Amino acid sequence: MAEHFPVLIVLLPLIAAPLCVALRHGGGTWLLATLATWGSFAISIALLAQVLEDGTIKYQLGNWVAPWGIEYVVDELNAYILLVVTAIASVIMPFAARSVPAEMGQRGVYLFYTMYLLCLSGLLGMTVTGDAFNVFVFLEISSLSSYALISLGRNRKALHAAYQYLVLGTIGATFFLIGVGLLYLMTGTLNMADLAARIDKVEDSRIIYTAFGFIVLGIGLKLAVFPLHAWLPNAYTYAPSVVSIFLAGTATKVSLYLLLRFIYSVFGHSFTFDKVVAGPLILVLAVAAIVICSLVAVWQRNIKRILAFSSVAQIGYMLLGVSLGTVMGLQATLLHIFNHAMMKAGLFLACGCILYRVGSMKLVDLQGVGRRMPWTMMAFTLCGLSLIGVPLTAGFISKWYLVTATLERGWWAAAVLIVLASLLALVYVGKVVQAAFFKEPETGVVNLAEVREAPLSLLIPTWILVFANLYFGIETDISADIAGQAAKQLIGASR
Amino acid sequence: MVDLILGLYNYWIVIALMMAGLYIVISRQNLIKKLIGLNIFQTSVFVLYISIGKVFGGTAPILDGTDRIYSNPLPHVLILTAIVVGVATAALGLALVVRIKEEYGTIEEDDINQMDDES
């Protein structure tokens, strides 16, 4: 049983998805989806323990020997990402039970869970597979279902957002496909380990450089790297609450994992940083994302939009760590993947609570909501502090590692920038907190007098993530150590 | 020069299709036309994959005991998968356009943007 874990973690949600369509019953599909998600979470914990104990696991699908058959490879990095994705997916299931029928109506519930499970299995498949073409297939499974999920939003703008994401996402995935095709043209293989072994004989070819460009650009579109982020703000803003939480916590993280996997495990460290010299390019885009998107976030009037732009800025922090090209930098990136998943999911969960009770995400409508929904807004504030990077929260730990890593390379300006950009985060989080707690309600469309605190089934998942933010802000053994090990292993194994 | 143009003509076709598809996606305002452009763009990649699997003088890869040269079947199989993905993308895209038409009453992107800005 245990030796089949690498494939079971993907199969569990993949099999549960069509069962949901057969079942059709709202509560039944929720139960099925919860069991599948929690099952995947349990497997990911087991896999991580197994990897830390015995090293990399290789699983041959259908006993076809790699590189002919498809191979699933789980090392420290995958296991870590699997844990982040399944943990976020598991935490939001109790939240979904209440929020999904409220936002999508009882009739659409089973379709929602079908798409949700498909999206989850696509993300897990992208993470676990060791085959470049298989990545494309899983990428499209997760993308197609996420377009459908976004279009379920209540506002009609969700449809337009989903359409725009579909066009850009498909262009990204097709660019990735071109890159993989060019790699196959030059090496005759699709297995990542085999690709890495054969690529150094042909790496001076212009075709390999072109393949690198297409693959990085394709993944960059899915990752919402700064100038390619046009789809993200609308998609996050108008998607249903559960979808925003899920995508913000997992989808971009998996794309970043893919980028790291291709940079380090396929093309190799020396090719990426010495031959292509991608470091400065990534640095410039990262800094632009941090500064520009933080500034844009300050001017937004919709809470979900503020958080969406802040997500693009946070991706900038993660890329800044990548651009350093050192073990420390990579560790900071991985740590921020973990911590950012927690804080952003927590913030979007709080937004979901507000939307459930108030029905609006506009700052004007939410003035004084803190007095009506103190627990929700407390959770928002605490996760917001983590986003800013206040000591004793998880956000502080990742900023600390990132600043240390930049100073290790002697990049003083970058370190100063990280600290200054945190002040911008303080401004946009502060804007929401100020409106919620310190402003008088406006007599507008929404009547706040009748608003009550969100129900417990919504509050408990939110507070679980708040406590996770505080816990991992003090106790860094798990997150930082595994991130460090994964970073060392990734750079150590790279050419 | 002749070799560059005629010898690599499959790649020139791929590039022409790819650019035409991308140009349609970027320049058209009509949502259906955008999807058509997207499909042309995807198709160009299918052609790229299939043409790199061709072996000169090779036939269809059917094993019947005789020794013969055959084309590489793997890119064909990969592209079968990619075609399925392309069909699914087109279907989902068209479904979204139908819903957009129901909600907005138009499928011209600038009209939709205008209506989005007003609300």
C-alpha cells in the first residue's frame, strides 16, 4: 500500500471527481470531496515522512521502466509542496460546506466539487510527476477546472474574468508545450531526469535556449510573474470565496514549483544562471512586482482586489529568492511559499466570512464591520500582520530569511527594498483594518445593523490558519528545516 | 538559401500559423474570433510535434515482422492528448462565451469592458 502512495495521492481526488457527478446529492458530494481531500493530506504527510527517512521515492506507472514509461518522483521539494497544497485544500473543506451552497445555490454544489477535485488532482499531478509532457496534461486538467470554478462567481464579471484567464492560461500552457516539444526534438526524451542527463551535450544549441524561453514564459503566465499577471486580479476578485482561497493558496505555488523544477532539475543551475544569465532578469521582474503591485494594492477599493494585487507582489518576494541563485535564497523562497499559502488563505477565508454575512467586498460597505464581526476581523488583522511581516508571525520568518539571503550576496539595495515594501503592505492592510474598526458605518446599500458574526463552521477554518500563522512564526523547526533541506537537495543535485 | 526555405518548410508553416493565431487573439475584439485564433495557435504546435516525428522514407509504425523504417509514433500519441486538451479548451471557452452573451447581451470585448467599468 505505502509504495503506491505517489500515485494514490493523485488518484484519490481524480476518482472522486466523476463519482461526484454520479452522486449529484449536495451533502453527499461534500462528504466524498472531504474524504478524498483529507485522504490526500494524510498521504502527503506519510510521503514527507518517508522521503525524510529514506530519500527520493521513484514510482514507475504500470511498471513501465523510465524513461519509456511515466515516472513519478517524490523528493523533499515535491513532498513539501504536496503538503502545502493538500493542507490548504483540507482546511477549506469545512468552510466550503456552508459557503458553497450560499454562493452558488444548492443545484450547482455537486458540479463545484467535481471541478474542485479535478483542479486538486491536476495540481498534485503537476507536483508529483517526473515526466515533462505529463506536466502539461496535469497543468491543463487543473487550468480547465479552475476556469470553470472562477466562472461560478455570483457577479457576471466572473465570466469575463474566467474567459480572460482561459485565453492567457491556454497561451501559457501552449508555450510550455512548444518548449517541451523543442526539448524532445533535441534530446529524444521526456523524462526529467533523462532530459537533465542528455541536455548538457546539446545545451549550446540555440534550440535549447529557445526551449528555455518558451518554458519559462509559459510557466510565468500561470505563475502571474509581474508583467504577465493581467488575469490574476479579476480572477481572484470575482471567483467564489472558496475558489479564491484555494487558488491563492495553491495554484501559483505549484507553478513556482514547476519553475524551480525546470530551472534546477532539467536545465541545471549553471545553464540558467551562467549561460542564460536569467538571474538579473528574474530580479528585475521580482522587484517590479514587489514595488508596483504593492503600490497598486494601496489604491484599490475592494478587499479581494487588494489581496489579489498583494499576491502578485508576494510572488515577487518568492522570485527574489530564486534570483539569488543560492541555497539561502531558495530556502527563503520555499519558506515563503509555505507561509504565504497560510497567510493568504487565512485572509481570503476572512473575506469569505464577510461575504457570507455582508454580501459585499467594497471597503465603503464594510466601514464599522469590525464591531459587528469582531472574530472575523481579528482573524483578518492577525493574518494581515503576518502578511506585513510583524515579528512572532510566520510572515516575519520568511522576510527574515529573505533579507539574510540578500545580505549574504551583498545585495543591500534589495534588502532595504524588502523592508520598505513591507511598509506598503502595512498601508494596504491598515486601510482595511481602519475601515473595519475605526470608521462609522455609511448609510448605504448594506445595512450593517443586522449583520451578525459569521457562523462557527466558517470561523473555525479561519482561526486554524490564524493559529498556524502564529505557530509557525515561533516554531520554525518544521517549515524552515524542511525548506532548507529541500533547497540543499535541489541545488546539490543540479548541474 | 533554397535549403533554408524549402528544406525547413514545415517549420515556416508552423511559424506562420502560430503568428496568425496569436495575432488574432491579440487584435480581435470578438470573443468567438479570439477563440478561433487560440485554436489556430494550438494547431500550429500540433503540426510542429507531428513534423518532428517524421523520418525520411519511413512508413506507418506497424510491426509485422519485416524490417522497415518507420516514423516516430511518440509525437503522434502526445499530440492526440494535446488535441483532446484543445477540444476541451474550445468547448469550455465557447460555453463561457454563451454565458457572457446571456449576461451582457454582447460578445464584443470593448463593450463588455465598458459595462464592467460602469458597474
